[in-house]
Amino acid sequence: MIEKLNLTMLTDYYEITMANGYFQSDLKDDIAVFDLFFRRVPDGGGYAIMAGLEQAINYLENLNFTDEDIDYLRKKGCFDENFLEYLKTFKFECDVWAIPEGTPIFPNEPILTVRGPVIQAQFVETMLLLLINHQSLIATKASRIVYAAGDRPVMEFGTRRAHGVSAAVYGARASYIGGCAGTACAISDRDYGVSALGTMAHSWVQMFPTEYEAFRKYAEIYPDNCTFLVDTYNVLKSGIPNAVRIFDELKPAKKGIRIDSGDIAYLTKQARKMLDEAGHPDCKIVVSNSLDEYVIQDILLEGACIDSFGVGERLITSKSTPVFGGVYKLVALDQGGELISKIKVSENIEKITNPGFKKLYRLYDKNTGKALADIITLHDEPAPDGNEYEIFDPNAIWKRKKITNYEVKELQVPIFEKGKLVYEKPHIDEIKDFCREQMKTLWNETRRFEKPQTYYVDLSEKLYNMKLQLLENAKK
């Protein structure tokens, strides 16, 4: 497994130079609070999916600097020797809270919070972003594609097009969380329990004198998994007739064809007609070939006859929006037991941060079970209690709404307490099931591909006013 590698040095170099700076400035034990959040939903969508937490936990549990790491840093010639000695016994001792994997998440809310000695809390920035950005991106894309497919299973077929080894393995995991039925990536089945799926390539068909012989030999070897790739030569003139011939002769228990090229809508409609007329209405039709949520939506509107999809490069790379854009920002310092809130100010309004050590709540309508809004409060504020609660748009405060008859759920849960893991990592099937149920809490308008309804992430009045005050102070 990839986690077996020591990934401590997989970090931006400035994380190490800052750590050395904190050490030499006697700041290393100052308590800091960092929030990980993202600013925009990929593809202009209405929601994203939290993923990558398990790998983030594994990373934090195994943080240590090897002798090789220390020797490398010493050779750079810019690090204090006492700092290098400190790294030899480096141990992660922070508190961590996070939103569980599979939860729908929205811009500017803290999806993971780290509180602890600044030298530690700062250092983990790069890997936390790398792991959560990537898997949240792919889980979100998978969720969109699965939604477009309706009740038809989607298989992740992108291993060979992924951007490297970990992108293939973790991408398959994230796709499964987002709703895919399985993956072509065998190692993800072995290590994470993501069902491995697949049949044959065009080269199998080409290896035999005829397409018929290729199909027959495959059926003899795998009588319970007879899905034939029928577009090596000609889908309608040879592929399907040869598949039908094998179905008639060997009568396999499971029958299917896969089409990987051409006009998918036209070919599947013709294929369905031919299969039904030949007495094989139970033969499933699988399609692949550069699919995404938009292509799937369009071909189904055209009446394509499809039972399942194999989606590759546009899923595993999230080709349409290949960057999630999560960031990790300092939001508070603990100075002698007093929390001092911090804010990042920018001329770009989108980059102004929400300050303070915070909590995050989701309000659900008691009648429908649908999510109404998320509320960010300061950590010592009382949670909304089910009584009338007024929410407002932080970017347009005149937009206000009073909510009643709702239930409240705190979204972040404890992961580490002073470096000790206190969270029980769920099995990936549990995460997938949880994600599926959580997606039912979103309105269809929020899941719409084009111009979705905005889901509001509100600030409490106290937090909003504090943010305004900090902005005002920053001008002085």
C-alpha cells in the first residue's frame, strides 16, 4: 500500500523553512488553529463530496523524520542543528476535527481543523491538502456522473489515464465513495475493497484468427462472465452477430456486450433491437469511450439503450475541472489561554478568510429531511437549538430567512486528541452507503449540472461581526 511509504518529506520546502523559523523564534510551542476549506465547487456545481480523510489519518499517524531525511536537511546548510535534533523525535500532538468522508460539503466552511503547536500544525499543510483535494475532486466528479446515469451502474475505468500511481489508486477509492459500482484498478480492490471489474481488450479479439473464436475461447474460460467487446471490427455486422452465436451455442449464465467507440446512442439502440430479436433480452449493454456526466445525460435523452457505463479519463482526472482548490489557513492563536482570531485580507473578496476557532452545523428540515443551510459559529457559541433561527447570506446580508421546524447536526467530528487517534475509520462500503444517504438530503436543484441553486453557508451574527471588526482593524 502507498501508505507504507514514509511520506513525511512529501511537503513544500517552505513548510520546513517555516518550521525552522518557528523553532529559532521560540514560537514552536505556540498553539495555532488552521482550517482546511475550499473556495469553489468543481464544474460550477452545487456541492462537493468530502474524501481522503482515511489517508490523511494514516499520514498523521506515521509522521517521523528518518536519518536520511535529517542528513538531507543538514546538507542544505540553512537549518539550525538544534532544529534538526528536534526533528529526530518529532511527534504529531495536535487536535484534529474533520467532516466524515462521503458528506456533501460547500465552499468556505471548515472541512478539517487542526489545533496544536504551530510547528506541527503548519508542517502538515501540504499533505493534508494533497490528499483531501485530490480525493474530494474525484469523489465529486464521480457523484455527478453517477447522478447522470440514474439507476445504471457506473464503473471507473481510468487507471491507465490517471496522473500517476497514487492518483490511480486513490482515485478509484474516491470514485467508489462518490457512487461508482467498482473499478478497473485491481490494487484498489486488494487494498481498499473497491470491487475490481473488467473483461477484455481489443487486443484479445485481435489475437485470434476470427472474432468468433476470440469470443468463444473467452466464454469457455469465463462462462459466468461473458461480456464481449464488440467494436473491434464492426459492431452491427460482426460483433453482435458473433456474440449472439456464442450465446446460442454455449448459453452462458451472464451475457453482455460492450461498445467502446462510434455513435453510442445509435449503436446501442440498434444493438438492443438485434439482441432482443435474437432471443437475448437479458443481454446487458455496457458502453465506454470518453464519457462524462454531460455525454451520459445527452445520449440517454436520445434514447440510448444502456445498462451500465465504464467511465475513464474524464472521471479519474476530473478533466473538465482538474483542480479542487482547497486551502489551509491560520485562523486563530492561543495566547495564554486567550484565543486571538486571525484573518487573511485580500483585494480579491473570495480570498478573505473566515477567522476564529469555529464549529460547523447543518440544519435539516424535519418534514422532508432535506438540508436547509450550514451555519458556522465560533467554537464557544451555543448551537442552533431547534427554535426559530434567522440565516442570512454573508455576501448579501439583506437576504435573510427565518427557519423553524429543523434538526441540527454538528458536521465536524474529533479525529485526533493531542495526537492520539480517537476516530474509528469506517470501511469503504460504509462510507459509500453514507454518501448515498447524504446525497438524498440535497435538493435536486442543488444537484443540477447547469446553474445549480446556491446552498447557503451562513455565519453566526457573532462571527460575522467579528470578521467585520477584523477587516476594519486591518485598514488601520
